[in-house]
Amino acid sequence: MMNDSLQYPTLARLLAINNRVHDLENQLLRESVPTTALLNQSSIETAPLNRIAEMQAEIDQGVRASLVTCWMGVVDDD
């Protein structure tokens, strides 16, 4: 059971994390994936950086932060 003094801050933190992860997922869906046919040496040097791996890592970090937040918000009654 969640301690009353931790309940609202925990829920607020979970909501903030969830919103951030949702925003990252939307950004990820809009990110274009370069095809190997278009990637030659000159285009690699001038192509904009693809952030897919970075966004996936941030999403994973958000999921872990949510789990830790839930875990920290649970009070062990034993």
C-alpha cells in the first residue's frame, strides 16, 4: 500500500515520466529511417543525424524510472 505522504508526489512523478515517454514515442514515430540504398560515403557525411537509438534509450530510461518510482512509493507493511 502506498503511503499517503508519498502518494501525490509519486503520482505526479509518474505522470511527468509518462508524459515524457509519450512525447518521445511520438517523436520516434516521426523520425525517418535512412535506407542503405541512399547511404553512400558522401551522403553519410552530409545526412542529418538519426536519433532513433537515442530516443529508444530515453524511452527505456523513462520506463525504468517509472518502475523505480512505483517501487519507492510502495511502503512495506511487514
